[in-house]
Amino acid sequence: MSRKGHRIGLKLFSTNVEAIPAAKKLYKKKCYDYIELMAIPDTKAELIERWEGLGIPYIVHAPHWGYGFNLASADLFEHNVHEFDCVRRLANRLRARYIIVHAGVNGTIDETIRQIKILNDARIIVENKPCVTAKKNRCVGSSFTEVKTLMDQTNSGFCLDVVHAVKAAVTHGMQYMDYLRLFLSLNPAVVHIADCNISNQFDEHMSLGLGDLDIPMIISLIVRSIPSAHFTLEVPEKSYTDLKQLEDNSAMLARYI
């Protein structure tokens, strides 16, 4: 269900298979176009088989630092390679178009570049981050310059996380629309969309319309700036057995597009 070349996706997790019946129902209703599946480490093979059998397009998201996957850490290199091999196999089985990675925390951009080159997967796209996490870890890949350097040095694509960009703008005392315009010049293939407050610099994900962001203006800017993109809804879900919040947010996003 393309909308002027743009597609809507639901963010789900490889372990929450309780969402599968509702996901199948909503896909048949054309409420969304693809699933972005977060690869939770050690997901059992039988769970992966259930996702594989849906016949729905996928994007795969590699684990982030909270799961121990940190591309900016040289000490975690062997672990990162092992975890990414699992992600790669999942992406292969699901025929995923992209594999989204975070650039890591508390390390160096040079180390992130080195590891992405070794991982050597053309499907990798790098997601921008806020400047700091809620636990005060410093994020790699929060600025336009860092993301562009990562893309240029690794030949990777780009995933624009709107909330992460807004939070980085808050840290730097910039207008968030100006920060978004910078990132849009990198022609993101995937856009993570959610709402948030602009009173703090820490990552959060709220349903569209419940935060401070001018969501219609942001969507209008994105649609005007890039001819096609995958819009993944990263909003909270009260019940993965019915996906009601994701359904409502999808309908709202479709109207704005």
C-alpha cells in the first residue's frame, strides 16, 4: 500500500510473536506495508519460523547497546561479529531489504567504521542517535557530520530517527526542524517516526499527537524532501495482541502523507 512512493511499517520484536495474529489481520486490511523487526539476541528458531511464514516484507534492526551490541567498542568486536552473524541470518531468512544498526556508545567513530567495514553487508543502514542516553552514555552518530562520515567511509545507507534528531537538537540548542533538514539531505531510506517532548535531551517514544512535535509539518517536510521512504512507526503499544495503538498511529500517518 504505497502512498506517493512512501510506505508505512510497524516496529515489532522478534520475541513478541503474540503480535503475529493482529499483524496478519492489519496487513490484510492494508493498514501497513512492512514490518521492521528488532532482532532480540537468542531468539529461538521456532519463533523466527513463525515470522518467516507471514509473507510480509521486512526490514531488520540489529540489537542496540542495551543488548550488548556496540560497534563503537573494540573490546566487544568478537561479540559484535557473532551477534551480527545472527542478524544476517535472520535478514536472509526474512529476505529483508535493509539491516539497521546503531553506531554505538562511549567509543569512537573510527572503531564503528572499522567494524562496519568488516561486517561487510550492503544492506546496512546507519541510524542517527541522540547525543546521550538516559544513563548518560555518549552516543556515536548523533551529528550530521558523524553520520555523513560513517556513510562515506562505509558506503552505508541512512535511517533517520526523527526523535533522535530532535533530542540531539535540544542538546545543541538548535531548532529541531533545522536539524531535520540537515539529515534529510542524506536521503534516508528509512524514517523512524514518533512523537516526543522537547523539554529534555533523552530518548522517548510517544504516539503521534501526544508530544510537542509538529508532526504534520515534519511529515510534509520529509515527503517533499525525498521521493520515497519507509516510515517505521516507533510508538508505544499497550497490547501486542491487538496492536490498536499501532493501527491508530498508522491511520494518522497515512492521512499526513
